[in-house]
Amino acid sequence: MKFLELEIFNDFKCIGSECPFTCCSGGWKIIIDSKSDSYYMSVNGPFGNKLKNNITTKGGDRCFALTEDGRCPFLNKENLCDLYINLGEEHLCDTCKTYPRYSFLAGDILFEGVSISCPEVADFFLSHKEALKIDYAESKKSGINDPKINWEVFNHSVRAFTTAVEIAQDRELTISERLTLVTLFSFQFQTYIDGKRDPSGLIELFRNHSGFSQILPQTGIYQRDIGCKAEFIAEFISLFRNMSSLYANLPELYELIRCLEDEEQLSASLGKWKLAYQTFDVEEAQIWQEQILVYVIYRYFMQGFERKDFYMKQVRGIILLFELIVSTLVLYHLKYDRLPDFKECALIVAHSSRIVEHSNSFADKVIEHFKTKGIMDPAFLFRLFS
Ligand code: SF4
């Protein structure tokens, strides 16, 4: 069996009661695996009774019955886990043992990473100055031998994935340039795969970074289109405005929408929008945008292998996560003439991830809305990345 692990997968440590946005209080359905459920039902005494009274069946799944304010009933007032305290770490259910780690299988490779919806992970991604490492490992367990897998396409797609990561980590380019190249490359790669053509030449073209100076001017990204960006943000956040859980999940955006609407700052002068975007051009901001872009490529590109929809998967991650974070920070700048401090930024990243990466129905709604407006079209995206 082969594994790819995105940095911090093995080193991650939960900070428990120190966590500013614990995963046990976000209103998430915590599904209990059948082995843990059987064990919980066998526990005797007062804690056994508490378990029996606080585990329920919802939509066919066994899960903890959340309190009215969306907390796990075993999360105590000190934000510590009573289940951990009473039964030990080994008896946490699989969901609690696993989060924020995630994994998915593509071909014969298991991709493993940590979700940026955990503030501790977001903190790591934003503060990590070096390029993120992706480690390769192999175990003695026998590999996947699925006759339905098209190994030729798989090998091309792994090479395309590593090419996209290399472009995203090329610090001789600006983030706008990297976003543009990664998008253009994955769009063209998708066209080759759809047309059942050999993409080797295309991959080689995008592995040769010296050729980027000829490709980039043709995309139009050097004419920064502030009007297009501002219009996109206004429309983007209009989809979040009426979300009932916006305050609970992304309070920063909730507050900003209310303040800016009152002050009519959403129609602020283009000069103010321009200043806000310029703050993303400084080196420090370029680095954390790189880490989020690599996170998106790692998490989504190869998930497209099963249905051969690489481009859609990756663009969806970029629009939903990357653009939501940037939009919230731009609005923050419009309101306060500065970006939030590092800790607040990390929390905005974690909050944004929870709202779009852990709620497929909402994420689908946003994507469907924009699809009709041509947002999946690279030309539109280049204007957004300009
Ligand atoms: S969100 Fe992360 S750091 Fe916070 S309690 Fe959950 S796993 Fe721990």
C-alpha cells in the first residue's frame, strides 16, 4: 500500500481545552462507529447511564445527542472531554480519534492530511514559512488491484498533481500567477483526459517554468480587475448573508456583512478595494496563500480521479475555500483599514473551512449559483486572480 502524507499529519496534537473553536461544539453530527457504540452501551454505573441517555439514532446513524447550543454532551464546562477522562483515549469513537485527520484513496495511493477547519491546523498552515512537504511511504500491506482502474490515466494524473503542487510552490511567481497557471494547467489537463488524449506533452510544458513568461501575459492577469473582484465578493457574500448558521460558524463574516451594509461600504470606492487587495501582495501574505493553495490542491485534485473531474474538484476548492478566506479578509480591510492579526486570521481560515468544507449541501448551492454565471470558465477566474 502506498501513502502520501501532507506535512503535520503525523505531528498534529490537539490542544483540547485551549482550543478557541473546539470541534466538539460546532453543532457537528458526531457519528459513533458500531464497535464504540457497543462498548458505550456496555458501560455500567452513573457514567454508563450518562452514555445511554446521550446517544441517539439520527438518519440511521448512532451519534451523540448534541445540546441545544450544538455542544457534544460529553464536553464539560472546562472544554475537556468527559468520555476521555472516564474511559480513556482508547475508547474515543473513530470520529473523535480521527478528526482533524482525513484520508482518501485514489488509484493505489492513500492521501492523508489534516483539515484546516481545526484552528490548530490553520495556525500551522499560516505560520509555516517553508514550502509544505508531501512525504511518500509504502507499507507491506498488499496494494490495490482493481481491474477497473485505468492505470495509464492514473499515472498521468499523479504527475499532473505533482506538477500543480510544484507550480503552487514556485516562489519566483506571485500568488496571482500561480493560481492562474495551476488553473490553466488543470483546465487543459482535463481537456486532454476528456478527449482521451495523451497529456504527457502538456505536463512537460507546465513543468518547464521558464516558459511561464510566455504563457502568463496571454491570460490577462496583469490588468488587475478590481471591479470584477468587488462584484464577485458582493455576490459571493450575498449567498452567505441569510445562512442561519453564519453567526455560529463564521462570526467574522456575519459581523462584517452587518457593519458594511449599514455603512454602505460594500460600494466603497475602487481605491479602497485596491488598497485592500494590495495587502495580499506582501511576502508574508503570499506565503500563507501558497500554503492554502497547496492544501486545496492536495485535498481536491486527486479526489477527481474516480470520476475524472480533476478541474471541477480543484476549482471548487479554490472558489469555496480560498476565495471565501480572501473575501472575508478584504471586507475586514474595508472596515478597519488593516488585516486582522495572525490569531484572528487563523480563526477565519478555520471558520471558513468549516462552513464550506463540512457542509456539502451549502457548498453545492454556492457552486451551482456561480456555474450559471460562467465562474468555472478559466477566463473569468483569471480576472478574479488578477
Ligand atoms: S478543533 Fe482541533 S485543536 Fe480544537 S479541539 Fe478539535 S482537534 Fe483539538
